[in-house]
Amino acid sequence: MASSGSCDAGFCSKEMKVQHNVITASLNARDKSGRINVRFGADMKTVVVSRRALLSVASPPRATEVRFLQHVDAFCEIVASGLGSKKSGGDVVLVTANDVRRWRRAWQSSEVAAGM
């Protein structure tokens, strides 16, 4: 699965778009957490998406492989916008439900500001 920085579900403004290429994306069926290997320019990151983040990204809440793959770009945008939590030297970034909520608030506030 490859991407070039498109935003998923209409949740990113022009200001938040950062080019990225998804190398691999998979969901751990046992604990329902996701793993994305993504390249931001020259930097390679591993994004770990918590089950709760997956449940928080859309309504109704679902922790399925389909939901995860639908929102891979959204999770990459969260990391690109600096809202993910860095682990072990910065090559691994954890996306939590709190990160998803902060990202949505930032997106909504940028939409309100653009409308003024």
C-alpha cells in the first residue's frame, strides 16, 4: 500500500499535509493494534497505532483491519503534525486515542479559522 500524503476522511487541512509514503501497514489480529512503516522525506518511521486510537478515529468505533486500512493516511498525518508520542529514539512513534482527539481538535479549529 503506497500513498503520497493524501488525507483520509477529510480530516486534514492544507496546512497539515506532509508528503509521506506508506511502505507497509498491518493490523495485529490478537491485540488489535496497527503498525505502519512510513517514509517522511528521508526519514523512515514505524508508527504503532493503539487499539484505542483505532476505535477513536471514526464512528461507530471498530477495531478491524478494514477500519485500520481506511485510516492509515490519517494516522500518518497525526505523526506528521507532531501529535504522536515518540518512543525509543524517535524512530518509533505511538499514536494513542488522545493523539487522535488532539488531531481532530486541531483540524476543526483550522477549519473554523479558515472560514472566518
